[in-house]
Amino acid sequence: MTALPMSYVPPPENKMVRFLADPEFVARLEGVVRLWKAHAKARKENEKAVDASYFIRTTLNKVFDAEFAEYGGLLPKNEEAWQAIEASIAAGVSKNSKNTKK
């Protein structure tokens, strides 16, 4: 398992996000949070700051960095930028589809 950095700083601005999740997803989320709390406690860090929100923020930041690295590393600021990324993805998929059919 790749260790994610432990940093327990709350986000500067909070916005509630809700989504539906099946019981298995919730159990997995709670399991990872419990493991991360144990790591924090073992490091003598603030395990109370580790919760589902912290886990989701930390994980999403890592995924975001990996996914958007190919497109400048930033979230597109306007529709034109999104369309350019979407066109690039479509062209790559189309090219890969043609190569696999040969």
C-alpha cells in the first residue's frame, strides 16, 4: 500500500456533499478510516482529526493530481477548456480503438 501523507488541516472552506452509498462501500470507508486513525495514533498525531471527510479529501487530491497531470494539472476554468480536454480524450480513445482492431 502506498502511504498517503498525513496532514490534519481542515479545508479552508467547507461545503456539504451528499451521495448514496451501499453498505459495503460504507463499511470499506469506515475500515480505511479506522486504519488511518490507528496510524495517526501510532505516530502520536491527532487521530481525532482523521475521519471520512479527511480520507475523501486526501484521496481525491491524489487522484485529481494523477488524472489532471496530463492536462496541465489544473481544473479547467471554463467550458472551452473542458471541451479541449474532452476532445483530447476522445482522440486518444479513437486512436487506441483503431490500433487494437489491427
